[in-house]
Amino acid sequence: MAKRVRALLCVWLFLTAIAPALADSDKHLAVSDLLWSKANSWRLVSNTPSLSEEKLKSVQTALTAAYMPKFGQMQPLEGKDCSLLTRAFDWQKWGGRNEFHSLDINQDGIEDILYVGSAQCAEEDVTIAWIGKDSDSFEIQQKWIFALRMLRLSPDGSQFTSVAIGCCGDPIDEYIIGTWENPRVMGQAYVEADTQLPRTLAHTVHFNNQYETILRRSTVINNKFNDRLSHFMAHSVFGNQLRRYLSGASGTILAQEEDAQGTLWHFVRIDDDSDYLLTQAPYKANVGWVRGIAQTKEQKQ
């Protein structure tokens, strides 16, 4: 319990200090840490050293040898007119950045290489891990190229958190925690990109709302019909509403705060098995703000 309280305090201090001006990459990490607080002490991928140009050139042949038999025919990432691997290696020519990292993923004492960055030939991020077999060769153990950006990696390298950032006009980001066999096996959550982040945290607690649940992107009541956005999305959109559920929706309270009028709001993740109660769902989001969920004595404990 003490470790969990310290972890929540760290997230609270982080969000309080920089939430008003978070860069996209920082916001994705902050949201992920809020959703999967047990992973907050895991290794931060963005803090691992990037491969030097000299080092990248020295392992390029070995990385290619491990990659091509597995993913060399994977369209559209590897095709006649565009190659993810070629462009990632020659990142300066294509106006990108070096997104190869050096670390020991599985803690066996042998250097591993992790690519976390642009898919180059598609509008998404990808994660690819080369596991060092010895000082001169690598293998790729994952079954496919993960279309996501890894954020944190567990100490033993078996689990990680990540985000699949919405692209091509999709405002929903998918936050994931899982394993190399299944990156989503431990949990997934969907967050609308402009959702207001909390400044104060609560001890996470499960709830079952006996009233209608209106999930919103911010701590404001806005129910005005948005004609332009409704036409664009082919679904009626009202103000800052993300979803509406009949009474009985359940989920987890992650944080809480009061607005200027003293109204209590809860930042929640709605359970997937509450989807049958949906009456309005212009967005896929299942994370957002709900005004004043009434909790029973058992739920407060």
C-alpha cells in the first residue's frame, strides 16, 4: 500500500507541475502512467540511449539479417517504393530522427536493440525489438511488427506499456499494457486526444453507477448539439459528451477534482462489459470525466 501511495503521489506531482503545457509525447506518458500506475517504476524507453551513427552502421547488416526473413514482405511497411527498415537506417536523408535504442531488454547481459518510432511507410508508430544472441547477431522474437509506441518496459523485459496514437483524423488514442505475445492482454483503454487530465488523484476504486453515466472530455457541462461535427462523424454529437450509458454502468475511479463551483468530478475508466448500456457513442473513448458518482460505503473503502 505504501508503494502504491508513493507512486500515485509521484504522478500527482508530475501532472500538477506540467499538465497545462504537456507536449504530446509527455501527455501520452502521463495518461499511460495514470491508467497503469503499477508500471510507473518500469524503465522509461525514451530515457534509454540512442544508438550512435557509428554503432548503427556496425550492426545494420546483423539487424537486417534478422528482420528480412520475418518482415521483409510485410506490406505496406516493406514494398517496392517504400521500406520501413531502409528509411529508419537512413533517417537523416528522410528528415526523421534516430529512433534506435540500446538496452538490455531481457537482462541477460547481451545488448539488445529497440526501434520505437515512425512506421515510415504508414501513418503510425511501430515497435520492433532485436534480441541479442551474442555480440554479432540478433533475433526477432515478436510475431509481428507492433503498430504502437512503447512507453515503459518492466525490469525483466517481459511486459510493457504503450500507446497506439490515433491517425488520419482519428481523435482516439489507445493505451495498452501487455506482453510480447499479446501487447493488449493486461489491459487497454481509449482516450480522446483532447481529454482534460486530472490534477488530483484518488485511490483507485471500482464503482457501479446507479444513475445514467455521461462521460465527458472535461469538467464542464456542455450538452449543446454540434451540427457541423455531427455531420462529419455521421453521429449526433453533444458538447463535450464522449458517451452516455444507462444506469448500471461500472468502471474504475482513477482521479477526482472539484470545479470552480465546488462540484465533484471523477476521472474514470468505464468497463468494457458496460457497452451494452450505451445510448450515445460518437467516440470510442472509455476514459473521461463523470460528474459526482455516488459511491456506496463498500465502494468508498
